[in-house]
Amino acid sequence: MFSLEVRDHVMIAHSLAGDAFGPAQQLHGATYVIDLAFMRPALDENDIVVDIGLASEALKRVLAPINYRNLDELDDFSNRRSTTEVLAKWVYDRMAEEIAAGRLGAAAKGIARLRVTLNESHVARAAFEADLPQA
């Protein structure tokens, strides 16, 4: 399987309800470095996985609604904790929509799988990885 990764970051605020989260139950900030891997079994006719520029632009577009926002105030997280794991799946779902809408160019049609990794710090990260739905 071939892969190509792009990276971006977001700065958010949120709180995590529940005793399991200790001091993170209070409103706090976080900066996430997001690594997004596109995977496909074979390269396209141009010998690429996906256009790096289009992939980078799509990731920036996907992250824009949460960047510099308090996630507690967003409808997408009103009934769910905005844990790092939940955010990874949230990014995956929106990137899958970008691919399905054709915003990553023709090469993206061959992408079979995505992995979204949110680096919470230099010692902690969470990810979501799954096959893309086939149209």
C-alpha cells in the first residue's frame, strides 16, 4: 500500500465532562498537529497517491471550522466530548466528504484508506484509520 501524508495544526479550546478527565474538565486550550495519511494499493498514471497541494488545501479547509474555536460551542460536539479520538474521527469524516466531492482531483478516486493522527503533545497522540466508503 502506498501512502502520502500532509500535516497541519489547529488551536482549540474545550472542556471534557466527567471525572475521568480530572483538570481537563475545566475549559482549556490545546494545539493539535494533525497528520493525514492517504493510502492506495497502486499509484495513479502520474505515479502519485494524490496531489500534495490539493491534499494540503483540503486539510486546511476541513480544519478551518474548528481552528481558534471553543469546541464546546459547536453543534458537532454538543452531544459528545471533543476528545482527541473523537476529533480524529471528525476530521476523517470531513476528509472523506472532500474526496467524494472530487475536491482532491482525479488521483483521489484511487484512495482506499485514510489515517488521521492528532498529536496532542510530543508524548501523546490518538488516531482514527478506516477504509473509505466505495462509491
